[in-house]
Amino acid sequence: MGSALPLGEAAPADGALPPEAVVDPATPFGVYLHVPFCRVRGGYCDFNTYTSSELRGARQDEYADTLLHEVSLARRVLVDAGGVRAASTVFFGGGTPTLLPPGDLARMLDGVRGAFGIEGGAEVTVEANPDTVTDAVAAELAASGVTRLSIGMQSAVPHVLAALDRTHDPANVATAVAAARGAGLDVSLDLIYGAPGESLADWRRSLETAIALEPDHVSAYALIIEDGTKLARQIRRGEVPAPDDDLQADMYELADELLAVGGYDWYEISNWARGDEHRSRHNLAYWQGHDWWGFGPGAHSHVAGVRFWNVKHPAAYAQRVASGESPAAGRERPDAAARTLESVLLRSRIREGLPVTELLAKGRHAVAALIADGLIEGPAALHGRIVLTLRGRLLADAVVRALTD
């Protein structure tokens, strides 16, 4: 049901930003809408999600109305701070947002439109389980203003899906893609590699299957074992093997190779797109440090340099909102050192890289050694930017340490 919330100061009941927080109207504004429901939780999942038996006092059929109350509260907060801006991106994440009726998602999107406005040409994404996407669902989402469907494919190999506790029919991925295309939606496919028992040949099969479907965008994430998950317990008991770092590196290199041949360019360590116009603008906003407000239980926000996060359980969230209080559980305002570290950590992940001028002196002194080790691109560094090589992407954590220690 998700990792623990971070430590921080208590957030005020009215959700107001600190008086010293100044909203920059030129900073793009994104909206994240968290839908915390799932039919079955994958053994690897550390997200703040709940099956029907775990809701305990929260109702799925009332969720859209509950979240819209938080949207109204956020508008009041931003009006008081002088910072209401139209959303340039909206992202429905989860969980499985498409477990809700499309009409509920449409009402939530209308609430965002009414509270803040949505820019013309905005990117509006909905995450979806392949089994929940039909022609009718895709058409209704498109009619509501959704522009992009992010489909949780994960793998094309049945035994790999079973290891991940994914219950969808692999054949339904193609059906979901066709439905999205028929409705005029952009398509992204999400993949996971390194599951117990997955071979390099299995991974090749998943990549080739995904590429054959010709999505606009592909995300490929290495399986990470999070404490408290079912998979972590299975590994601890010796029931399944832990991910093999060397095999995962081989899988990443294979993904980069096959996706490049298929016409996809990497633009972030785990993301590839067919042209810049198909990059995930919402996720880029996270990596570039823009403002966003996250709605729903456990959602995190970043506005005017202030980070805040909501209570985790849907019942506690609903209770706070129903009483007219902000659901925010805590907040923090990172200092200059923390902001520098975060900027290096996030912006070094993307293809445009990080300006060398944003590094502290120790970081700038590390640049020559990183070029010599083949971890960052020499020509880019000479032009003032830190851009990871393929080897650097595999060792990104080490690069960040060298640039910030």
C-alpha cells in the first residue's frame, strides 16, 4: 500500500502555502490525479494502491466527488497565493484509473478545467490496464479531452506476468492499442524487466512485441525490490531469486538497441519516444522541476518551492476532505543544498542534460574524470552540459554521487 510518507512539518488545515512562497506565473503547472484502486496488487508494487477488500470506509463510487472537493480547495489556495495557472499537463495515475467509469474520469477532468483551466494542446494522460480498455472506453476518454493512453503491458511472456502477479491477458495489449488508436489517442506502453525467471530471450520477445504494436512512446523500468512488498518477502525466504544486476544491465542495453532500430530515441533513462512531440511532457515536468499539484490519497505536490503530501489511506483522505480540511499530511521547503542535489539527480537523467554551471565546485572538478570513464559525453560537456552516455545511464547513481559529493 505504498512506502511511508516522508518526514516534514505539519501542513495547515486550510492547505495554505507559506507566506514566503511566491508562485512564478511563468512556471508551467501540471496536475496529477491519483486513482488508488486496483483489482490485484502486483507482488513488486510499492505504490499507494488498494484492492476492494482494503478500502475500509472509503467508497470507489464516491471517489470522483471526493477528489473534486480537493480540487476546489486547491483553487482557493492558489488564488490566495496569486498563482492560478492553466494546466499544461494532466496525468491520471494509480492504481488503475480505468477501473473507474470513464464518466468519473471525465468529471474529474472537467473539475480541473473549471478550477484552473487547461491549456490548448495540453497533454492529458490516463494510465490503463489492458483488460480495461475497450473501443467505447477509449472513445469516451477521448471525447472528454484525454489525449494519451499509457498501457501497462509489463511483458508479453505469460510466466513473467505471473511472476509479477499481473493478471491481464497479453493478447489484450494489442486490443487496447487498437482501441486507443481508433479514438485518436497517443499510445505509450510500459514495460518492466528483470522479473524472477525472466531470461534475456523473454525480454527480447516483450520488446519486439511492443515495437511491433508501433506505440508512440515506450517506458522500460528495471524491477526494483521495495521493502514491505510480497516480492521482497519471497526473495527473503528464498522462494524466488533476487534480480541479477548484470542481467538487468544486458536487458537495458538490449532495450536501447532494439528501440533505436525501431525508431525510438531515448530522452530519459527509462523512456523512449518516436520524436520529441511524443515525449511524456508531464513526466518531463517532474524531471525539470516545474510546479504540479497532486490530488488524491498519498499524492505529492510541488508548488513555489514547497513540497507537500496527502494522507495515504482513501478513508482518511475522504474524511479530511469531507470536513473541509486539506488532506495534506505534511510539507517541507528544501534548502539550497537539497535543491541542488535534486536538480542534479533529476536533470542528469534527461537527454538535454544538466548545465555545468549548476554544479558546485566539487562537481565541476569531477567532470573530466567522468568523461575519461566514458560516463558522460565529452562534446556535450565542452559545450556546458552534462549528458549521460549509454554506460553512464547504467551507472547514473555513481555519476550523481561524483557530481554532488
